[in-house]
Amino acid sequence: QVQLVESGGGLVQAGGSLRLSCAASGRMSSVYAMAWFRQAPGKERQFVAAINWNGGSTKYADSVAGRLTISRDNAKNTVYLQMSSLKPEDTAVYYCAGSHYSVPRGETLYSYWGQGTQVTVSS
């Protein structure tokens, strides 16, 4: 079993920055990709970014490209989401996820999920 725990969320003004962290534990040998999803009130869960655990290749949603950066620290079993130039529409609960596939976008291909961390961007 793989455990994922997100942290780093909070309240920030529009244009500001936040860095989210996802600490992974358990059997990670079969996990090929880690990703961030988000879900705003009344909306479906949305893909944000993904990274290959070993090779480091990345994918981003068009809505966040250039503002959000996903990265990893293999030694710490931790994935990060550096967020800058934040907008009110970025307000959501952000979830960390792990997949047995290479950086997929679809949430159905992710088997492990964290509990989420709230990000609120005020105008």
C-alpha cells in the first residue's frame, strides 16, 4: 500500500506564490508517475500536472502551464507543486496521486490518492 500526504496549502493573494508538497511512503517500486489534481466547489476533479518518478518527464494542463511547476525529490520520496502568479480560479482542494502508468492525465489511471490540501487565492 502507498500512502500520500499533501501539505503547504493556505491563503494567498492573487499574484502570489505557494509550494505544495506530497510525501509518499510505502511500496513505491511500481509507481511510475506522480501527479497533482484539483477540485473546486461544484466542479469535477481536474488534472493539473504529472511527473515521471524516474525519468522526470512532465505534463501540464493548459490552464496552468507557465505558472505551476511540478518537481520531485526521489531521496525524500516527495513531489512538489510550485505555484506562482496565482489567480482566484486556482482556488481548490489540491490532491496528490500516484499511478502505475507513465504520466497519464486521466484520474482513473491513478491508484493512490492523498487527502488533499486547500489552496485559496483571494483577489
